[in-house]
Amino acid sequence: MTARCGTLYGIGVGPGDPDLVTLKALKVLQKVTHIFASCSTKNEYSLALEIVKRHLTNGQVERLPFPMTKKADVLKVAWEKNARRVLEVLQEGRDAAFVTLGDPLTYSTFGYLMQTVKRFAPEVPIVTIPGVTSYQAAAALSQLPLTEGEESLYVVSGALGAERLKEALTQTDNIVLLKVYRYFPEIYQTLEKLGLLDCTTCINRVGLEGEMVVHNLRELKGQHLPYLSLFIIKKPRRTGSPGCLFAVGEKASGGLSEL
Ligand SMILES: C[S@@+](CC[C@H](N)C(=O)[O-])C[C@H]1O[C@@H](n2cnc3c(N)ncnc32)[C@H](O)[C@@H]1O
């Protein structure tokens, strides 16, 4: 190893609109000489790079392939291989940035990469620069408060179906459901059964071409959602104040008590 090891910057570039890239992220991106971005093993596309490309001036860009799989052993091999590649650059004494969609520590490849780099080389300096999350931008676009007063908010993944959602609904006032696209039919059925269709807003591709807000989930029944889709669910408040911003029938409270 050289005397000085470079710093690894994990940079969140926000969910799509390049104007939501922070000043701090820009400063680092214009300073580092090596920029990493994740891509799938099938092609070289990186949305995070697309978002920041207009801001890049001189950094060399390198894609790191991460397989889209849930197989822990396959993932571990990829994280380790990519962490070693990042370390090669850092150990030449060069700073490097890893750009990610939204926030780098919210359902992001950077979390795994950071932990693997730390495991291999605990002495390496790592700086994480937070980014605007997809659901913050979605709430702003749809004009839905995520929390008010003493309410709570759960951020839940729909990647395994509706089970996590059902569990969360028993405990919180508001839910952000990410990764809804694959199990949308099952999630739709669950929301319908619980009388929560009117309390759910779907936001697709916030800040990107094709951006869409759908307040009436029934319009989406039977459709395929894009990968970049999320739901904001606001449970009806029993006090009568507008927790759910839309008309909520009797069924809503009856449905929830079924959980
Ligand atoms: C792997 S997670 C990445 C989350 C990201 N790190 C963040 O901070 O929001 C991918 C999921 O985030 C949501 N997502 C990310 N970008 C989005 C966008 N521009 N519009 C809508 N949903 C988005 C979708 O639910 C998508 O399936």
C-alpha cells in the first residue's frame, strides 16, 4: 500500500432530477479522478450516472457489475470482487466516488460495498454524502406530508410481496412502500381487502421522463408498474383529522382490524 490511501465517497445523486444533486456531491464529483457506478451484469446502464453526467468534468468513469439476484453467495462474490477493485484505486492514493440513486444508505448497493471495503481494509477513509430519497421527492411532487404531529413513518420493501406491508400496517400511521413493481397484483389485493386503496398514492419515475402521480389506485388495476414506482400510504386517523387525504369508507377501519 502507498503511504496515503485515497478516500471513498459514497454519493447519493437523488432520484432523477439533476437539480436535486447536492452541492456537496457536486464538489466531490468534480474533484475525484475516479467515479464508480453500479450496473447490472446484463448491460452497462447506470441511472445514477445519467443523472450526474452533465456535472462531470474530468473523472474517469468505471461501471461495477452487480447481479440482480437474491442468492446470498452470488451477491457476496460480486460485492467482494467490486470492493477489491475499488480498493485497488484507493490504494494507488487516489480518491474515488461511488454514485448511487437516491440516498446511498437507503436500499442501496453502496451500503454493501462500504461494509465490504471496511472489512477488507478498516483503515480506508470513507465519507458518505446523503442524497434526496425517492420518497422525499415523491412526497414533494404529490404534496403529501409524510408525517405530522406525533405520527410515525415506516419505510417498507415490497420486494417479497405484501407480508411486510401487512405487518407494518398494524404498527404505523404512514408507510412508504418501495420496490412495489414485481408484486403489485398481490399488494393491490391486500390494500383492497383492507380498504386502503383510497389512502394510497402511487408515484412513478419521480424527476424522470414519464413521471406520474396516481391518487386513484383503481386506475392501475391489472397494469404493470415500472421498476421506479413507490407507494405512499396514509392510514385513516380515527380522530377525524385528515390522515388519509381521500374519502375513506367504513371498510377502512373494519379492514385494518382484520390484521
Ligand atoms: C433499490 S431501491 C433504491 C432506493 C434509493 N436509494 C432511494 O434513496 O430512494 C429502488 C426502489 O426505489 C424507488 N425509486 C427509486 N427511484 C425512484 C424514482 N425516481 N421514482 C419512483 N420510485 C423510485 C422504487 O420503489 C424502486 O423500486
